[in-house]
Amino acid sequence: MNLESENTDYRCGFVAIVGRPNVGKSTLMNHLIGQKISITSKKAQTTRHKVTGIYTDDTAQLVFVDTPGYQTYHRNALNDRLNQNVTEAVHGVDVIVFVIEALRFTDADRTVLEQLPKHTPVVFVVNKLDKAKDRMVLAEFIANAEKEYQFAATEVVSAKHGQRIGQLIELLKPMLPHSEAMYPEDMVTDKSSRFLAMEIVREKLFRYLGEELPYAMNVEVEQFEIDPETGMYSIYIAVLVDRDNQKAIVIGKSGERLKKISTEARVDMETLFDAKVFLKVWIKVKSGWADDIRFLNELGL
Ligand SMILES: Nc1nc2c(ncn2[C@@H]2O[C@H](COP(=O)(O)OP(=O)(O)OP(=O)(O)O)[C@@H](O)[C@H]2O)c(=O)[nH]1
Ligand SMILES: [Mg+2]
């Protein structure tokens, strides 16, 4: 063994990112690892699966787990499953990052705190710093919030504008155990290209559809192949909707909307995979899927 290369000060561990829907958890994770692997949108309930993002430098490796926003309002089988994913994700991690929006500490945030295991350190991260112009008001808001829970530390960031992200990483490092890196240094996620392709389509659907539709929709990869000679990807993706009229909405007038969704998704995939992509997206109707437990299992949710 080469003793010189052995670094006993190195740290490595798991950090779960939790919070109510739409506080900016996925945006934060993408900035922490410097690559867009978790999809984001203005709408709540964008993230449905746990997504792992890996940050590595000379002193530490931080394995972040982005989780779905914890649901407190609408009860259905899908939301119960999402919440179950959150409570599972926080068990066994070394640190929990609890994200809220600056100047908004609501009962939905408190419900998330109640789900957290008692013996894991919780770092309080106040996001959307850009929305809190008055620093005195912000300081008072933070002081009040800190009275409600025994946080291990507090940090303010703006995930969207990449502010104070480095500070958050440095704050987290000493909270991780001494250990060698678990993943290769160039690995940024443990998710497959297949999963990332599906997520990219879901993000475009969120972006181009009205308020109601995305909640009754899911995306399935039907075929995913890479040509061994040319390196070109062929990806076939089905969008599941609840009703016939929703199918028409997704397709849009003379197919315009679906075309825009497919084109943007293909361009993003080409950037992420660094290859040419042939992408085919189509729509299938399957009513009541969000309440069908067996079907949720099939989808891996
Ligand atoms: N102004 C401002 N907006 C932000 C900031 N960070 C995130 N956002 C916006 O907040 C919205 C939600 O961001 P997401 O990252 O999708 O939030 P999330 O917590 O992962 O949401 P779910 O997965 O639905 O629980 C998006 O429109 C982001 O652009 C920030 O620092 N400032
Ligand atoms: Mg998210």
C-alpha cells in the first residue's frame, strides 16, 4: 500500500435534503454538485423519486439524497408513497439538511421536522436569500425559528443564484465520519441514464402544462438503446395521463406542445449524455393510476 496517498483525515457520508414542496431542494442539490441531475419547477411536487448527487473534492465526499417535498395537504396513494420515500430516505444518513424558504416557516415545515429521526444532526438551511432584502428581519426570523428545534447549525443560501453553496459544503464536512470515498471521484449520480431521460421529459411536461395536469401524469421509458457503432441513443418514452381530454392537452394544437416538449427534452439529453439522441415521446391514457397501489409498484414509485 502506498502510505503517502492514504489520507486518514478524509471524510465521506450521506446527507439527506428534506423540506416541504417547492422550497428549492432540487435546485440546491444541483448547485451543490455542480450539475443538473434533479429536475426543478415552479410547481410543487416536482420530485417523485429519491435522487442521489455526489460531491467530491480533496478533503471529502458528500453523497446528497434529494427527496420529494413532504405532502401535508392532499391525501392519495401517490402522496402517501412519496411521504414514505421521504421518511425512508432520512434513516441511516449522517446529516439532514432541512430546507425552508426565507421568511416563511409554516405548519407544513413543522410537520416535516416532526418526521425526522431524533439522533441525526439537522442543519437548518434558509433558502431563497434573494427574497429577504432586509437583513434585520431575516436575522429575527432565523432566531425565532431556531427556538423551535435543536438545529446542529444554520446556513442561509440562494440555491437559484448559487450563493453561499461553498459555505454550506464546508459546514457539512466536519459532520461526516472519517472514511474513504465510497464512489469514484468523477461520479455525480448513482441514477441511470434511463432514469435521467425520464426525468428530463417530466421536467418539460411540468414546464409546458397548466396547473392541474402534472399531478395526474407519469412518464415511463419503453425503450432505451445505445447504438454500439455510432454511439447514438434511441429513446422511446410514454406519458401516462388519466383521461382522454388530458391527452389532447399534452399534444396541443396540431401537435405543437408535444413537439416543443420532445425537442427541448432531446436537446437536454444530448447535453447530459454528450451524444446524439433520437427521442420519441407519446401519450397513453390510463385512468385512476395515481390511486392504484399495484400500478405505483410497477412504476417503481
Ligand atoms: N428566488 C429564488 N427561487 C428559488 C431559489 N431556489 C429555488 N428557487 C425556485 O423555487 C422553485 C422550486 O424549486 P425546486 O428546486 O423544484 O423545489 P423542490 O423543493 O425540489 O420542490 P419539490 O421537488 O416539488 O418538493 C423553482 O421555481 C426554483 O427556481 C432561490 O434561491 N431563490
Ligand atoms: Mg424537488
